[in-house]
Amino acid sequence: MEKKEDQNRSFAETDNCPKDHEFLELLKTLEQQNSWDGVGFVKYQGFWCALYLFRQILSAQKHFKAKDSDIILASLPKSGTTWKKSLTFSIVNRNIYHNDDESPLFTCHTPHFFPNLKFDLYWNQENPNLQNIQIFATHVPFHSLPKKPLDIFISYLATPVELDEAFDMFCGGIHIMGSFWDHVLGFWDAHLDNPRKVLFVKYEDLIEDVGFNVKKIAEFLECPFSLEEEEHGVVEEITKLCRLENLKLEVNKNGHVYGTVKKNSYFRMGETGDWINYLTPTMAERMDKLIETKFKGSGLIFNTRSKAMKN
């Protein structure tokens, strides 16, 4: 992404209209601090978010109105989002692209098919026209497809950093889209309250049985697989098409999106438990205790340290 100091400075150079003035006045009332990599963060509505995304978040909150037919795929950054995008796209478009050779996943960068509310739609426009768009992606707390917190933390560290400081901030909820705990629990509760509108899928469950969860996603989207499709192996074809090793094509490796973000940054190892190669036992124990405390009584279970250690 662009240099962090440029991201932060851009907000100090926008005071040229009434809306900018209102925005800057709002910033003065909010708690702010910098993260381990120099990114400015602001605390708004109870969660920390990156300052360079704050204006877009406000615009989306003010103007975005979801339609009943919309599909919104939301998750924390580096939580397997690109894989879920490819699966969802293939599920809903399976009657248009009948085989692997026809799939645009081989010719277009995968995130292209799910316009991001922050980066694609509200980045340069206060109130864009979204009438002809029905699928969206966002990292803003609204609906989530979570992954283990330790793996999210490791995936997010794209370059060498002061690990202790970064880990402290992650545990404290200072992350690009706020606290992992609040993000996940908010969506978990929404799923329990309205399971027909909010689907909750853990990344680890998806890896453990991708075929089962592909069918689960299709049913949720009201486009279930027919018996004939299952007999002809359509579910297996989609899971094979969307394997990470198949998506690591030239179209997803070379070049940039948004001008500065490398396409290959969307793809890492796609494995669970990789955090064990980076974090100390003390860090893992601290995370275990946080998970137990934060999720206590919610009914939500994340297997972290013990499972990875056994493997």
C-alpha cells in the first residue's frame, strides 16, 4: 500500500469544503494513535480502524443501503477472504460458466468480482451509484467469515516488524478493522439472531470439509445444488477450481491493484496453525486466555494452540 505517512497526511490536507471541515472536526473528538507500522488509527463506535479508511467508512455508513438480493461477503483482512470470494462467485455463477475453461477466475484478479465498499466504491465518491451491483466485499464489522486469530495476526504481518509490539496491539484490538473479538462476536450474535440473513462460517471448518460448506453456502444464497448437479460432481468441480494452488495464477501474481497493493499479497499459505512457526509459547498462551475470556458464554469455539501443537 502507499507509504503510511502519506496515508495519514492526506487527512490533514482535505480541509477545503464544509464536509471536510466536519470530518476534521469529528476527528478532533476521537481517540487516535499510531500502530507498530506507523499507520494512524482512530477509535470510532467502539472499534479501532485505520485512519486512511475512516472517511470511506463514514460514507458507506451514511449512504449504503443493502437490498434483499445483495450478497455481502465480510471478514477481517487476511482471513481467507479471497478463497471465499472465488467459491461464492463460482457457486452463484455456475449456470453461466459451465466448466473451468470458461471461468473468469483464470483471467481476472479474484477480488475484482466482489467490489470492496472501502477501496472500490467509496474511495473517491461520497455516494456512488450501486444500482447495478449486487455482490460486495467489506472488512467493516457487519457480517463475518472468521479465521483463527493467531493465523490472522501472522497473515497480516507482510514484512518484518517488532513482533512483541504488534502482538500487543492486536491483542488490544488495534487492528486495521478493529478488535478481532468484537468483530467475530458481533457477527456470531447476528447469525444466532437471524440465521437466514447472516451465515457464519469459520475458515477452519471450510478447510476441514470444503464440499459440505460449499453446499451450505449455496443453500444460504438460495441457489442449492440439485441432486443431478451433485451426481455429476459439480460441487467437487467448484472446490477443485477454487483451490488456492489453482488460483495462484499469473493474473493473481503480477501487477498491482489500487495502484500500490501487490496482487500476490492476497495469497499466502492458506494453512491453519502456521502461527506456531512465528510466535512464542508465551504469546500463544496469552491468546488462549484471551479467547477463553472473550468468547466465554457465547457458544463460539475456536481451537487454537492445543490443536496446532498436536498437529
